Amino acid sequence: MKAIAKRSEIKGSTYLVKLRIDNRTVITVRTKESLKNWKAKYPEAVEIN
């Protein structure tokens, strides 16, 4: 039950950021926590709007 509620929160989220990790790889990040984790792993990553 808890996982379903969490999934619906993410689905309705308006916070979407594209993150360019390297020249070929672009990912979409849905939460601020996830963005923070990706930036920690790849400090040279650039946000694309």
C-alpha cells in the first residue's frame, strides 16, 4: 500500500530536470533528492531545461 502511494506522488510531480552526465547521456530526474544523489555521483553533470 505504501509503495502505491509513493508511486502516485512521483507520477503527479511537476519537478522534472534533465541532467547531462556526459556527451551522450541525458537523464530525467523527478525529485530533488534524486538530483542531489546524481550530482554527488557525477559532479560535472549539467542541468538542462
